[in-house]
Amino acid sequence: MYLDGNLAVQCWQSEHLKWAFMIGLPSLVFWGLGIPFVAFYVLRNRSDQLDDENMKAKFGFLYEGYKVKAYYW
């Protein structure tokens, strides 16, 4: 298997592997851990405002349907 954009680069060998880990691994960490952590942080800091209409408009999709004491689930 070779990279479509450059047939001189063999897939999952030195050059391709380097780029896969430099781009892929940080992206997985960001999307898998970073986004959920930031959402939890925002909800935790504003937990007393969860009933506010402005808060519901911005972040309601994250906690609507959960009990008040378990908004972070």
C-alpha cells in the first residue's frame, strides 16, 4: 500500500508513520479527552446557572434530560 498523493511513500512505514503519530495521536487526545473535559469544566463552573435561559440556549444540549444533581453524566 502506498500513499495516493505520493506513490514514493509506503503506508505505515517511516515517513507515513511519523505523520500519522504527529497528527493523528494529538487529534485523538484532543477530541477524545479535551472536548469532554472542557464541556465538564464549563458545566461545573456554571452549575448554579443551569436553569438560566441563556445557559440552556448555549449548553443545554449537554445536560438536558439529566437530573439536576447528575448534569455531568
